[in-house]
Amino acid sequence: MLYFWILFNLFALGMLVLDLLVLQRSGRVMRSREALAWSAMWIGLAAAFAGLVFFWQGRQIALEFVTGYVLELSLSVDNLFIFLVIFKYFAVPEQHQRSVLFWGILGALLMRGFFILAGVGLIERFHWILYLFGALLIYSGIRLGFSGEHQVDPAKNPSSEEPCCKGLAPPNAGDR
């Protein structure tokens, strides 16, 4: 069973590398029809994997996979709306959106992996830290609930004036 998961993760990593670094390498803008075709291909690949799991592991495990897949797919659609808002706000040109998205997702995956491993390590070593994490969540929730209509203006971010960050400044950041 361990070999299956190792092979599965290697296959998934290989498909990710193939998609992001080989097949979609050009800086051109992808149109809706092509995006739909790629989405259909990836969904079809997931359906084929679900079929494999069904015949190998049974109905319950296949149903769990499909449920998780549909849940993750719906959450990723939600994230797309957030990406669109961010791209529009910062006026990211269409030809650069794929690169920004790639590095953003890669960074998020690496940070998520790091924090999961660090959290597991801390919890295994210091069980009491769960109470600290719980208190932090409660505090954050209360603070968020009473924050009111606080607006963030990225143009007033002092880091956008640093020489190393000039290219990262939002549009019209220098027009203050």
C-alpha cells in the first residue's frame, strides 16, 4: 500500500510539472475554449483514477475520493474569484497572470507543507500547544468580528517604496 501512495504522489507531481512547466510554458493568454478543454482533460483523468480506485479498493473508498475531489474542485473555483479580484485590483496583465498564479500557488503549497509539518512536530512534542492554538483562533475570531469596516490600501504600504520592491508596487503607488 505504501508503494501505491509513493507512486501516486510521484505521478501527481509529474503531472503538475508537465502541466505547469512543459505544456503551458508560453507567455500567451489562454482563451476560454482551451481552458475548458484542459479542465475537461484533468477532470477526465480524475474520473479515470476514481474508476481505478473503485475496481481496486471498492465503492466506499472511490466515493470518498470523488467526494474529496469535488470538494477541492469547488474550493478552487472559489479561489479563482479571489485571484480575479486581486489581478484586477493590481492590474496584472493577462500574459503575466499565469506566472503570478504559478508562483503564488507554489509558494502557498510550500508554506502549507512547512506549517503542517511544523505544527505536527509541535503538537507531538508539546501537546498543551493545542490549547494555545485554540486560544489564538478564538482571539482572532473575536477580533475579526469586532473589526468593523477596516479598509486596507496597498498603495499606502511602506514596503512599496523600498528599492527592492519598486516592481511590486500596486498601480499608481508612486502617485501619492
